[in-house]
Amino acid sequence: MILRDRIDEGGGRAKRPLIAYYGDDFTGSTDVLEALFRQGLRTALFLDPPDEDGPSGSARHELLDGLDAFGIAGVGRSLSPEEMERELPPIFESLKQAGPAIVHYKICSTFDSSPGTGSIGKAAELGRSIFGGRFVPVLAGVPYLGRYTVFGHHFAAAPGGEVFRLDRHPTMSRHPITPMDESDLRKQLARQTSLKSSLLDIVALDGTAAEAGERLERVVSGEEPDVVLFDALDERRLAVAGELIWQEARKKGDGLFAIGSSGIEYALGAAWRASGERTSSGLDQEEKKQRPAKPVDRLLVVSGSCSPATARQIAEAEADGFAPIRVPTLELIRPEWAEEARARLLAEAKERLDEGRSVILYSASGPDDPSIGTLRQALAEQGRRPEDSSRLLGTELGGLARSLAVQAGLTRILIAGGDTSGYVTRALGVYALECLRTLAPGAPLCRAYSDDAELDGIELVLKGGQVGGERFFDLVKRGGGVADE
């Protein structure tokens, strides 16, 4: 393992990262990639713990040694607690070996999870058993993305900007796998774990970091929590939370395990700037963020998202001239029909691309698409769970995307849907991503690293269901920036 003994040419240990993270879904992982990029840190996201074995082991080693931070993309959000027990400990151990000051278990900023799927409580138990520490900090709010925690209750902005309490959110309260029917995050955690949770609320985070630190110590000594949840309402309080988490990491000294959204990185960024701990890749990140990427003549969009925001984006892209092609999901999950359906879909998409059009391969149009219920029924008849759809369809769509990228000479692909993004990117044969520039909050433009020379260097944008404005697909095609959104 590259992470086990990183020795530089002079015989000393290679530089240790400030932070290493595991993303419980793929778009969440690239969200952190963007957040660290915005802090001026050179960061790469690996699809698996980087290993020296294989044709590009030395390339992985060289990439890793030039980084200030790194992440490992996962699918923890779609796993059962039993699957998490098998999946997470080896990855946590590999992150621990790298010696970062903080190991971050990255969750969705809308906290979507349940006792049976993507349990954040189970992740806390596993992380605590491996990393120890006085408590596990949990911070879900990230004002940059319109996510706020106030007195332990979580709120999220919907497309258009209106903010809803989590259990009243038009999308998250109706999530097909983990519907959020409770906004109190401590109650959410109590459903998933017996670990004791305490709260440092917005009142306790007022004032200086020293004053908030005294309040934190009273909570820790008086309540002896396993988990401390931090409120996050605005950038000022987020910065104070970052100071407290960073101070706890420095006290621990050997890797503080923390759980949260990319708010963790934005909070820590303020602490690093204040303490002078932040390293820099030497790149002028602000200039890079403002410089548009080159437009592409054709964009391939692969969507496994059933959010209303993505449905609107598909409709707007069709009006912009994109060719939408519905994926025959029922045929692709049936072995006797899959090969013919795959060939038909590939031929149609290739024909549209050869005509010079951008193409959208989509599995559903919004949460009310009748194909969702039909697919669930078909999966149940096969003895499969509803959440298996992401793996089955994501792998199929990834294979199609890989064939189209090579055959049509594509240079940029947009993937919509958190779970879908992970499976599609793996099927593309990518082993790492590095952020090139911001496009819209939570959906950066990334450079892909691959063992396949025909795919190495291809640009990927991975977006969660709710990310981006209505004309986001066109924005990605043009390579525009936040100012154009």
C-alpha cells in the first residue's frame, strides 16, 4: 500500500496531509474536492486506497506525494450496517496510516441516512473504535451550499433558494431510499446508534473561539458525549466551529475522526488560515477559479438522478438542443434482454453524437416518474432491494459512457446522481480525480486519471440531484464559471 510507508528520496517521511477523507457517495466526495481546492490545497480523490500494484502504481505514488490532502470515494450512503462493517474498517485503517491531522467521514449535507441504509450512526461507531478520541465532531451545515443547523435542527435550501426544515423539504422528505422525516439531527443519530450525542448550538458558538471552547469543555466534561454536534448558521459561527475542531485535532495528535458535510473543510479553512497551518500547492487558485474552461462541441450527460431539479435541467437542456434518450431500465436489469437493450442504446447515442449533438442518457424524469415504481417492483421480484438500482444501472451506464467516450472521442462527461456517479466513474476505469475549477457550488470540473490512455485526462463533472441551476448542463458544456450560473 502506498499509504503505509511513504518515504521521500532523502530517506525521510513524505509530507503528511492536513486532512484525508472518505466520501459516502461520489458527488459528496467531489464536493469536498472543491472545498479543499477553494482553500488553496492541492487535493486528489481516489476511487480506492492508492496501491503500488498495477500498471500505474508509480503514477499513483507520484500524484499522492504532491498532495496537501486526499480523499477516497465510497458508496457508504447506499450500504447496510452489515455492509458498512465490512467496507469501512480497512479504508479507515488505510487513512489512519497516512497520518493526517483529521480523518473526515464525508456525508451528504442533507444528512440523508437511516438505520438500515447509509447509517451515520454506524459510521460513528466504526470510526470511534479505530481512531478513539474524546468525541466525534459532527458538522452538517455548510452555508455556501444553503445548509444550516440551528439548535440541532437541520435546514436545506431547495432549487430557487427557499430554505426548508429537513422534514418539510420538497425533495429530501420524499427521498426514494432515505426519506428525511425528522429534522433534529440528534434524534436521527439516536435512531442509528446508542452513542451519546451532545450539541454545541449557535448561542454557544457566539463570541470568540476561546469563549466557545470553554463552553465546549463544559459540555464534554459534564455530559461525557461520544458525539458532539455543531450548529452552523453563518460563516462566522462556522469559523468558530472550525477553530474548535482543529484545536481538538491538535490535542489528539494522531488523527481526529470527524463526520460531516463539506462544511468541515470550510470551517477548517478559516482555522488553518488563522493558524498558518495551511499549505499551498503553489497554484494561483483564485485565478484558476475565475478562468473559464474551454467549451466542448459535444457533452455526454449520464443521469441516474430522480430529483425534480435534475428533471428541470434535462428539460432545459433539451430546449438547448441536447438529445435526451430514456434508458430502458427494466430491460437492462434482465439478463435475457440486457445485451440487446445495451446495443440499441449505444447505437442511438452514438448516432446523435456523430450528428454533433450533446446527449443525455437518463433513467427517470423527476420523483413522480412511473418508471421508478415499476423498476422497484421488478427488483423486488428478483429478490433485490430498491437501493440495488444504483449499482445495477450505474454499472450499465458507466459501461455505455466508456464506449461512447472512446468511440466518439469525447473530452467531457457530466454525471448526475450521487450513487450513480460512483458506479459510473468506476466503470469508466478512472482511479483518481483532481479539481480543475469551480462550476457551481458542489459540482466542480475535474481531471480524471486512468490507466487507459484513451480515457486518461478526460474531464468529469459529478453533481448531486439538487445541484446546479436549470441550465447547468449547458453551463458544463460551455465550461463557464459560477458567475455565469
